[in-house]
Amino acid sequence: MAAAPWYLLAGGIFVVIVGYFIARVGSGSGHIFISPKMSDEEIERLMNEPQGSLLGNLLILLGFLTIIISLIWRIVRIFEG
């Protein structure tokens, strides 16, 4: 039970890294290339397309929440006893 906050921290870091890679793979190159030859409608369509992966973003959020819970758990244990 004493090592649980450390396992949560390690798990949270792992989930953030996995989420980052999923978000990067899902978004493709991540850059929008705009040429002077493109029409305004085509540029608008490119700018309105979603750029990230929802699953990757949710995993990153879950990982950061796990890390915060781990830190709060450790702080509570310091003042508890």
C-alpha cells in the first residue's frame, strides 16, 4: 500500500506518453500546408478540419489526472501521520 502512489505516478506518466503518441499518429503531419494557388474555400476547409485524435487527447488528460491524484495522495500521507 505504501508504493501505490508511486505506481500511480508511473502509470500516469506511461498513459501520457501513450496518449501523446496516439495523438501524433492520428493527426498525420500536424501541419497545414497552404499554397497561394489554393482557393479560399479550400483553405477554409483545411482550417476547419480537426487536427488531433480524441482518444489521444483523452488519454493524455487521464494520465495527467492520475499523476495529480498520485501527488495529492502523497501530500495527504505526509500530513496524516
